[in-house]
Amino acid sequence: MNCSVAQQLLQLYLDHELEPVEARALEDHVAQCAECRGQFLHLERSLLTLESLPRARVPSRVYNHTMAQLRQERTSSFLNKFQRPLTNGAITLVALLGLLFALPSSADLSSVLFTLDADGLDGMVDSAMVLAVSADLSFIAGIGMLFAACSIGLLQLVVRHQSIS
Amino acid sequence: MSMANIDSLLVEQAKSEPEAFGELLLRYQDQVYNYLYRMIGHREDAADLAQEVFLRVYKSLHRFRAGAPFRPWLYKIATNVAINYLRARRATLPLDEEAPLREDRFSPERMAELRELGHQVGQVLLQLPEAYRAVILMRHIEELSYEEMAQALDVPLGTVKVRLHRARLLLMEKLRASGALSDGNELQRSPTTPSALS
């Protein structure tokens, strides 16, 4: 074995990657060749020095800050994921409730109006009072909810439009 | 249960509950921090980068294939983060004071020696090209296998070996030049040679 071959094999030797026959041949060469022996020992010593490099202590903020950020990340992504379905669900629900309250009352209302026509002016006064009394809070409530549903919907559209732009 | 299996389990759990990610963090923060610290030479920034690494890992957990090896992937992210940092800080980089050491079981004199050695060797490492520094640290400090290194660096196994060999030679030259190779510096550990060579 010559020196140039030996030098190439030194590192493989250090990594225990040589076949026993090759390793033996290298050992024989290094035993006789001062230069290669010197190279080998320096290389080995470099690695020993390197591997004895002391380890630094991890600052506690690595764990603490990472976990804090991670929890924040999780909350905001949860909100993002569920915000639209939740809001849409809320709008739908409120709108349905609104209709539920308003429709029956509007039936009453229209029947009162027809009565107005039939009975003439006197009837109109009575009917007006009936209207006032049964001016069904539920009807007002129903209209109110429909209005609220529309507002929330519009608001959401505006917010989303702003956050995209 | 092997290390890799524990990692896979923790990764799967962490996909649905963040607190499980804390376990992965505790397992790997020492490695990642030390790797980053020796890559960039600045302890405070290394802590910032470590956080960034783990957050990136967390955010991309859903993309992580179940059962795939975790450590190479972790080091891939850590290496990218370190390289980006180094490129952004090209000209500057005065060496920070040495970080507090993890070991404290030695005498004060020995601790002082170790700190000094750490400083010298750390300096030499920072003189190596980044690609060489990375392989040296992965192999000899964090003890990744060649296979793990190949996966982390996204290069063939042969490339890892060649790069490592060249890196070691360069390291050796620089260590000799810096005088850090004098007797008695390293901790007691038996050399690789059989008695025939010494």
C-alpha cells in the first residue's frame, strides 16, 4: 500500500468502514510510515477534540416561548377554521326564527286589513286598535331578527373584504 | 419501543393536541439548540432560531407522513434556518461569549478548561464553510447516521461521505493551526486505534 492510498483509507478506518483485510493492510502501512502515522493521529485527535466540545445549556425560553406561540397559533387557526360556518349558521338560525315569528303574525295582519275593507271606516278604527293590540310583538320581533341576520351577514362580508384587501 | 417509534407516536399525537408537541420539544431542544449554536456562534440568536425551527415543525406536522423518520426532517429544517440566518448576516458575526455549559459535574478548573476549549473549537468550526460545518456537527456532535444526514441534506449517501471527509481534513488543519490540538485537551475517551498503531 502506498501513502496516497493509505491517506484516503484513514477516514474510512476511523469510521470502521474498512473490511478487515483492508484495515489490516492500512495498519501495517501506518506502523511503518511516520508521515501517515502522523496524519492518522492528528485526524483522530481532531475528532476526539471535537467530540469533547462541551454542550451548551438550552435557555428555558426555547420551550416556554415556543409552547406559548404554538397555543396562540392553535387558537387562531381554530377560529379561522370555524368562523365562517359558525357565523353562517348563526345568520341562518336567526333568519329562520325571524320568519317563524313573523309569518303567522303577518297572516293575522293581512286578515285584519281585509276586514278593514269590508267594514268601512268604523271598522277601520276598531281594526286599527286590534292591529295595535295584536300588532304582535312577535311580528316585530320577527322582523327585527331578520334585520339582525341581514346586518350580521353584511358586516361579515365587509370584514372579510377588508381583511383580504 | 425504538426511538423512531416514540417519535412517530408523539408526532401523531401532536397533530391533534399541541401539548403532545411539548414532549417532542423536550426530547429535541438540546440537540437543536446546540446544533444551531455551533452553526451560528451566537447563543441568544440560537435560542430565537430554535423557536423558529420548532414552530415550523409544528406548522407542517400535518404534512409529515406517518411513520417517516423525524430526526432527519428536524435537522433539515434546522439547517435551512441556520443557513438563512448566516446568509443574512454575511459580513458581521462577532463571536458571542460562550454559552453556559450543560455539564457541571467537573471541578471549576476543569470547567474553565472546557469553556476555553469550547471557545477555541467553536471558533474553528465557524471558520469552516457552512456545508462542512453542518456535516461535522451532525456527525460528530449530534451523532446522526450517514443515512439520516443524507435525508436531512437531501443528497446521496456518497455525497455525505465525501463532504464529511473533506470537512474533517479542513477541520484538522485549522485545529492544528489554532493550537487546539495540544495534549490533554480532550475528555478521556479511548481512541479508535488498536495498539498496533500507537
